[in-house]
Amino acid sequence: MENFGAPSPGQEQNDADPDTELPGDEEGARHYSTGRLTGPQADVIQRWRARLLEDRPLPGKEPVGPVLRLLGIDDRPKASCSDVIAAAIRDLAEGGGITGLDLARYSEAGRLALSRGAPGAAVHQPVSYYLPAPLVEVVEELRAAAVTEVVDAHRELWRQAAERHPDDEDEQAAWVREQIFRRRLPARARAVPRGVIARMAVDRWAALPVDDVAATAADYAQWAHQQPHRTRRDMRPLRR
């Protein structure tokens, strides 16, 4: 497991959060990190964690009863924090209509906020998660598409600029810069850090009721794992 230490300004942190257990039963699963989180994102994940630790049946589920409790089974949702993040990513990547350009724009906005020390920049402790092979493929294709689509968008702008100002390279450059700003395009193509899609997914699910999130995570865990995991009781609060 790689650990690259604390990030320098503007650098993604990819070290593992020891609060998350890695799977032992999913062939082709890959470990990821969210990278540093914003304050609201950290708060959302804390709420999700708290619900996963709550010994209370999910809506529509019957309590386990005294016999199962004697065997050590309780009413905590059968999902880990990693499962929640992975389920949110699956919803975003497979059903949210996200494009590579969307991913690139989001990544660039976060990078600029961090490099400028803007309020709300991502400075909170990262969280680890893992994805099964089918989701790894989807996520990595989106990351590759983010670079390709930025390059294609820039090329198209330069083509249009040459048509508008065929004899003036300075005017072409000025027009392209203006369009990049107007269209919120990254100034250049960059590899999107692996955790960006997780942070997008957390933002997208931030307003959902925690019971709904936990239920979806439990369904995801049943789909993804041979044996569902549960959130550890000794997880530390996310911190700066």
C-alpha cells in the first residue's frame, strides 16, 4: 500500500486511510483514496459513517431479534464507509450522465481553490475506498476521457479562432483565452487525480437522507462482495 505523505499545495494526497479495511474476496478490486476533502464533504462522510454504526434497522427491514443478537448479529447496515463511496461513484459514473469534460472541470476548480488557499478548499483528511473491477474500468475510462475531451475542446477553439481572425495570431490567442474562461475549461489538459470522481459523487449525494444512502450502500455491498463488510466501530473523526 503506497503512502506518499502529506501533500504539497495543489498536490493530490493518495495515502491510505487506516480506518478502511481492504477486501480479501474481490478479484480485480483496486484501492483508491478520495484525496483531501472539503469541510462539507468531510461532514457528509461523517454523517454516513455515523448511520452505518447505528444499531437500528433500515426502513422496511425487520429487527434481527434476540436470537441473532446472541450470535453477535445486530441491526447495523451491512455496508462499510467504502461501500457508500463506491455506491455513490457507481450512481454517478453509470447513471449520472457525467462526461470526461465534467470531470476535468470539477478537478480544475478544486485544484485552483487549493492552490489559491480559497475558503472551502480541500484540506481535510482523505478517506480510502476500493472499487470492483467493473467500476475500476468505468472510472479509468472517464479519467482518460477527461484528458482527451479537454484536448479536443482546445483544438476546436483554435480552429474557430483561425476562422474568425485568420490573419492575426494575437487575436486568435485572445479569443481562445476568453472562450476557455467563459466555458470553464481547464487552461491545459491534466491527468485527473483518481479521487476526483469520489468527491464529485459525495457532493451529488450530500443532500440525500442518510437512511437512503445506507440502504443503497447495503444493496451495493451485496452486489459487490462475496461477504459484505461493515464499518469499523473505532474509526477516527476526519480532521484537517
